[in-house]
Amino acid sequence: MDLRFLLVAVATGMLLFGCGPERADESGPTGTMAGDTPSVQAEAPDADARASRARVELQGEPEIGPAAVLVYVLDEGEGVSGAEIEVRGDMTHAGMTPVIAPTVEVEPGLYQTEGFRFTMAGDWILTAEIVMPDGTTSATQAVVTVPAD
Amino acid sequence: MRRALSPARTELPTYRPIVEQPRGFDLLRLPGLRRFVRWKYARLVFQIPLLLLAIFAIVDGFTGRQLAPRNVATTSVWLHYRGLVVIALALVGNAFCAACPLMLTRGATRRIERWLPRKFAWPSALKSKVFVTVLLVVYFFAYEYFGLWASPWLTAWLIVGYFGAALAIDALFSAGTFCRYVCPLGNFNFTFASASPTQVTAVDHDVCRSCEHKPCLHGRTTYDSPTPPAGADPGLAFIPLAAVTRPNGQGRFPGCETDLFVPTMQSNMDCTSCFNCVRACPYDNVAVTVRSPGWEWLRDPWAKRGRLAVVVMGVALAWWGLLNAVAMIGPWFQAAEWTALALGTRSEALILGIFFAATTALGFAATLGAAWLGDRLGGARTGAVTAFLRWGYVTVALGFGFWGAHYLFHFLTGALSIVPVFGQFFASWGAPLDPNWRLAQFVPTRWLFPITAAITSAYTLLAAYTAVRIALRDFGRRGAIVMWPMLIYVLVFGALSLWILGQPMEMRGTIFGPGF
């Protein structure tokens, strides 16, 4: 009985030590104002075969109030038309009200938010949740620091 | 020849309290509640859900999305635990210690104890709240420096560390050592449970006087036999089932693990609301009595539970509450930049250390100054320590008002986000769920400042009332003058609290910039 308890404790400890935080290239923010992160494929049956990339960035200088967030979606170098994209802005503290805004397609591969606004100063993580025309989903992030007024 | 007592003196009073205790309504008289609380496994009903929550938090913290608003660890700990703990303290009592899942490590503790030669004695030097106060400042510093609030991974490690610490300490030392002398969360709860509207008391103090074994403190074993059966814990008093008023089962009923003796309790300090005393009392003579908030601030109850160290902890917590909130507004970052320029450093640890030291020093200086001045105005030629002990409770009242307002702000801002957070957690494990991330706020944004300002103001008024009552209690009519230094201090603290609450938030990862 005691040996089994010890083995479970050791195994649990190894598991915990082995679980680290997400690496930046998986889905974490990159620390730049406009991030150019590889897309995180949530569901992509043949993702390895496709060179799809997405990028989210802020248009203009970050400030409290309305903001235009741009999302670029490319597939093998060509802009993707017809994607459904929602941009969500989170702060680094749990519980701060997120800002969620839909996007409209400005031109093939370029989407812009409608109604997005930074509600306070501080560090923001912008996440673009992308649903491609073929139904596959992905996400990309960027980080922004909004200065106080 | 002995004189006969006069008729008026032959009747003794039917109730003589050992110490003054609240005399309000006994909550255990509510239908079914006494029976439930005296049930041996009552505490498990609350501990198991919190244990499950802790497991979810640990799993998601280690394996889930490393984004604080979207992770069970950061959401449940920094938002829901903190918000609900102050709500519970204000409305009921120390509910979270009552439901503490850390105590479920007792099973593992007993296994470890078999490998140890004996239980060790907790060092006398650490048997004061000084050690806990040091742990508290380490905790608050780490919170800011490592950005615990923004890191699901670190939050998960914090939870694991807590369970590990409780396991280790309760294995090495007597039960209750972790709660009373180590746990920062518990001691935060103990301090601000001084504002709670309930307290454990004795129903009839004469019953306590005539009680031989004091099982509320030492525990008992009870079996349906006139003598203890083989295997019964020899360290506990045996009370046969037939001798128990309203029997609540057989077996082992531990007493208070933080050494509280029910008929002498005048505060909630060190009371974990475990209700071991309610279950252990063979006469069913323990009540959970309703009292006015701050009842204990007027009675210097901490004199019996560590006196100076306890009051120091209470005052420190109040001012660290201001610091914790200031760290989320613009002036904090401006002050950090200015300080960094002045010192020619970009060391966040150094800047944070300076801010912590300055806030602590300012807090104690202000409290001591107002207290000492009040005593001098009253003609008391006692020292600063005596003054601090007399008036320190006023700062505790202010502290609870601000912590309550601050934690409630965050809770009301995002309480509903726990729904999509759990939705995402289960979706990541294959459940067909689509989290609705629009669920977050509990109340409209425009309600937040009025609510938090009202809470802070209410406890500021309570602090002022406490100062007035202390002044009149200890200085009589001269108290009308004595109260003023403390009242001015209360007003300044209250104004500072309102100013902080009214500032626009600016959540940054580090003191100098983004936390990425």
C-alpha cells in the first residue's frame, strides 16, 4: 500500500514537472506590437500540406477607444476570401471583460474589425478566430500595449 | 457562628459567562442545520467540490490555454475564490476555511506519519503571526513580481505547492499547525473574519464549567458501550453514546486543532469554522451566534491569540490591500518609471521591494502616529505599542472594506466567465461545446464604482464608529477629543481608497511594461 502511494506520488511529480507552459510558437503572444505568428491549427486535416498563414495586427497607434484590427489570411501566398473571422481582445488578468468584434472582408485575404475598442490601458492579447471557407479553423494572436491617456 | 445568607443572596444567577460572548441568534437553531453540522461528514460536503475545482485548476493550469481569462486556474483562483471569500466573510463567516480541501490531505498525512519516529513540535519562535506575516509579504511580492494573476501555469504550481505544504506540515507537526501558523490564505481569512457577523460561542457557560474533558478542545471518542472498545484512540476522552446529548454517531470526534476553547472565544482569529467543536461537544452546547460586524474590534480579543504580532498582521494586510490595487492603475507605473530613473535601475525586484517597504512603513507610521496622538490627547502616558494595540483594530476595519471592494470589483467584472472557461476546458477534452465568450460581467460596468465605493464607505464608517467607541471606552468623556486623530486617519484612508477605486485600470504584465 505504501509503495503504491509512493509510486503514484513520483509519477504525478514527473508528470507535473514535465508539463510546462505553452511555448511561444504554439499560441503564445510574441511580445511585439503587431505579431506575425504562425496560425494555430485547431482542426486542419491536411494542415502540413497547406502553407496557410494568418496575421493579426493593429491599424494605427494603440489608444483607448475605437480601434481597427486587421487580419490577414493567406493560403499558399494568395489571400483567402470568404473566411469568417472574429477578433477577441483579452487582457492579462482573468475576469477583465473581453472585447469581441466581428470582421468584414476589405479585400481577398484582408479583414477588418467592426466595433472593436480598447476599453482600458494595459496589455492586450488580440486573438483572431478564423473559420476558413472549407470549414477548417485556426487562430492567431498578437499583443498590444495600450498606453494610458 | 456562620451567618445565614439573606434570601436575596441564596439564588445564584442562572447564566454566568466565562467571558463576554455575542448573545445573538444561534444559526444552528435553523431547522436541520444543527443536525447537519454535527454530522461527522458535514465538512466533506463542501470540501469535495472545492477539491474537484482544485483538480480542474491544476489540470487546466498545466495543460490548458496559457491565457489567464481563458484558463480555469487563473479564473477560479484570482477571480472567483477571492471574490467569494470576501462575500462569505462579510455575510456569513470564514466559509472557505470551513470548506478547505487542503485538509483532505490528512489521509496521506497518516501514511507519511508511519515513516516518522514521532510528531515534531512547531518551533516556539514561529508560534506567532510574525512568520505568517512574512509569508504574506512574500506571497504578495511574488504575486506582483511573477505576475501570478496572468499565469495559469504558475497558479497551478501555487495550488500544488499549497497542498504539498499542508501535507508536509501536518505530517511533521500536530494537526492545525499549518492553518494557524503557516497558511497565508487562512490567516488573511482569520484577520478579516473579525468583520464577520457570526462567531462560535457556548450556549450555556455553566455546562462548560462542569464539563470534565473539554472535548470541544481535546476531542472525544464515543461508542455504544460503557467502556472504550479495543482500538479506540487512547489519547481522547471516551464518552459513551448514552452520555451524549442528541447523539451524532460513534467514533472519533477531534477537537479544535487551533487550540480554541469555545467558552473563552471572543474572536474569529484562528477559527477555521471547521465546527469540530460542534461535533465534539457531548452536550450539544456550541452555537454559531450572530453578532454585529466588528463586534470583536471593540473588545481587544487578539490579546489572547498573539497580541502585537496579530495586530501587526492586521494593519499590514490593510495597507498591502491598497498596494495590491494601486499596482493596477496608471500612477503605479508612473511612480515605477520615476523611481527607476532616480535610482538608475531597471530592476523590477528592487523597485517592487522599495514600494512594498515604503507602503508598509507608511502604513505603520500612519497607524502608530494617529494612535499615539490619540493616547496623548487622552492623557495616557503609555508607549507607542500600547497605543497601537488599542487602535490597531480600526485599520483592520478599513482593510476589510478595501479588500472587499477590490476583490468584489474583479468578481463582478468577470464572474460569468467561468462558464465559457469550463466550456473550453471540456471542449479541449473532446466535449462538443462552443463556449460563449461574451459571458463575463455580472453587473453593468457603470455599476462597479458605485458598488465598490459603497462597500469601502460602509466599512470606513464602521472604522470611524470603532474609533469613537474605543475612545469613549478607554477615555470616558475625554474620548470626544481623543478620537480625532484616529478619525482623521480613517478619513484619509477612506479617501485614498475611493480615489484608487475611481482610477481607470491599466493592467500590465510588469512594472515597466508588457509581461510578454
